[in-house]
Amino acid sequence: MIYFGPLSSVFDFVTFGVMLWVFHSGPAQFRTGWFVESLATQTLVIFAIRTRRIPFFRSHPSLPLTLAALGVVAVGTLLPATPLAHSLGFQPLPAGFFAALAGMVVCYLVLIEIGKRIFYGSAPAAPPTRRNYSPHRHLRRRTAYFSTAAHLPGLASGSEPPPGRHRRSQVSE
């Protein structure tokens, strides 16, 4: 947090400056802009901090993670334009704010990448390992929970399961 915490605070102050001096925002619009910026930067930063590699180019996030993160940012961005905005104390944002927001998000993520390099610079990267997985590894991993001990390799029918493994057909006494 020595690297990322202060950087996040700097972008909060940049947002304050943009909202006050560029858009001359009142309290409701100021609160809305800060909410949208904070939500966007703090949600999208998960792509950078989840891996040592460069996100999206050398390390691809899963589709559910990508859709969830982008969905959260989209909902947070559209929320001030909904009827729910008034009850939350939000006000619609000017179109120019979204251009400033895009610039701030890009700058924030680039600086996070630089901070990540500094952070990981003190620890050597682990050499890449090459694993020899069978083509059915994912299937076995997903079905393991539903498999019975009798179907496990090396366990003949009628013998006892290894410690910690129980047959589903076995009745507890």
C-alpha cells in the first residue's frame, strides 16, 4: 500500500480539482464525479494488481472477471442518470467529465503499472514453469467433488478410502 495508496489519493485530489476548477461543480455534482471516478479506478485496478504481467497483453483475465468489472463501472457511470440518482444525492455529470475520467483512468492504470514494477523490482520474478497437464485435467478437477471414492484411481471396490475421503454411499454411524 506504500506504492498504491498514495497514488490513489493523488487521483482523488486530481478529481477534486477537475470538479471544482474545470466544471465548477456544486456539492451534488462534486459527490457524483468523485463517486464515478473512484468506482472506475478502484474497480479497474484489479486488472493491474492481479498479475505481475501486463494486463490484457501478457495476462488475460477471465471472461467473468472482465464482465463483472466492466459491468460495475457501467452501472456506476449510468447511475447518476437514473431516477435513483436524486435519492442517492447524485446529479447528472457533464459530457466533458467523461473525457476527463477516461484520461484519469488511463493515467492511473499506467502509474499503477509503474508502481507495480517498482514494487516487484525488489523481489525476483519466479522462472516460468512448464507443467505437463493431461487434456482432461479441467474436467477431472471440476468433477472431483461429485466423484465417489470408489472411482478414484488405486482404490479397489470394497477397500477403505484414504483418510479424509469418504464414500457418498457410505452411511455414517
